[in-house]
Amino acid sequence: MSFSPTHTTQDLVLCCYVNATTHVEIARISNIPHWYFERVVFPGQRLIFEAPLKGKLEIHTGTAISSILSETINCEELHLTSTFPIYSHR
């Protein structure tokens, strides 16, 4: 997990994203300065990660040579709580 030294663990929230498609997706957070987060999410895979609450998870789909930003989700919506619904991409 990569995070910026300017963020403490108290600033981070536990999030969950599920790739409910039949396509490989790239999940990326790019709106937080000095923060790098990018993961490949396979079909049916559940991605559990820590991120700043103000983060926006970008979901990119496409082929090996091109990709399209298909969705942007606020990490606040992906935040896991004791009674959490898991966000699932359509």
C-alpha cells in the first residue's frame, strides 16, 4: 500500500470495491497530491484498500493498448463500516 507521509493512519479509511463486470479494470486514486494508488481488479475480485476519505477512485476499463475512464467513485461511498453495503460496479 502506498501513501503519502503527509497522511497519518487516522486520515485513512478502509474501503471496498467489487468488480462485478466481466472485464479487467484499473482502479486509481489521482486526486490526492503526493498519493499513488493504482491496482488491477479482475472480474469478480473484491479490492479492499485504505485511502483518504476525500479520495476519488477512478475505474478505467479497456484493452491492453487503451483505456477509458468509465466511472469515478468517492471513497466516502466505498468506506467500510460495521453495517456496510459493498459497492459493486455494474
